[in-house]
Amino acid sequence: FAADLKLARFNPARFGDYPEGRINGAVQAKGDFGGSGSASWDVANSTLLGQKLASRGSAKFFKERVAEADAWATWGENRATAKGSFGGPRDSAAWTLHVPDLATLAEGFAGEVRASGTARGTWTQPSVTVDAQGKQLKLAEGLVFERASIKGSGMLQKHEAQVAATGSDLDFAGSVRGG
């Protein structure tokens, strides 16, 4: 198959219980119905839920593997990136996330989050690393932290992480290890 799609003022909400938006851009995809192919996209001058939206990227697909992915997206002031491959035993994909204000994503939350990490391995045996920091976090009524961090790595069967947070009413540091 081959597809070359152009989007002009595409509104996902017109097709069901999806977010309101105005998406402009292009998507190209080609491949076979056995699960192999490639795709690229470019979305610009768009909005989703009232926030500016832009994204560009490309990737190759092989059944249960994503290869040579290189993608970024912005939504309002939020930014995410991903680069690499995932699904094969020696694959590795790096990712980043920056959310300057959690309130733009969920009501009742606040603060800034920066995170990065890697995803390795296969869909059935994934392994991840995460390094995340938060500032001026409000996670629930009365649960506010000036600073918080999480560093962790591993897979479902064997993982470890260090967690720390400092707030006006609660300071803690801890580590978890398990499977």
C-alpha cells in the first residue's frame, strides 16, 4: 500500500469523542499488509484543545519493531522527542519530555517536569531508564513539592529507582528495588 494524505483543518472531534482541534499537515506511508513499512509526517499551524500543535517525524516498521524513528512534537509550550529503534533485542530509543506547566495538561496540577530516558529491548521484554525532575509541583490538594526527582532503570522483572522530594510539609528520599 501507499498513502499520501493531506490534512487541512482536520477536526478529530467530528469523528467521535475526541479532542477539538484544527490539524494541518501531511502524512506519507507505504508498506505491505504483513507489517513492514515506513511513515513520515509534518504537522504545522495546527491546534488541539486550544493549544498550538506541531510535529514532524519518520519511522520504519517491521511487524513488532519500530526502527530509525526520529520524531518531535510540541503542544502549547510542551515538547517531546523520540529517536532510535525499539522492538529488537539490541535496539535503543532515546526520549525527552518537557512540560513547563502541568496545569495545561490536567486541572488541579501545577509545576514543571523535565524527563529523559531510553527504551530498549522488545515489546515482551522492555527495559527503560528514566531521569525526571520536577519543580513547584502540585500533585493533589495539599501535596506540593518545591523539587522532586525520580531516577530509575530496569525491566518489569528486575528494576530499581531512587525517589526524592522536598516540600513545605513533607521531605522524603527513598529507593525501590524489585521485580
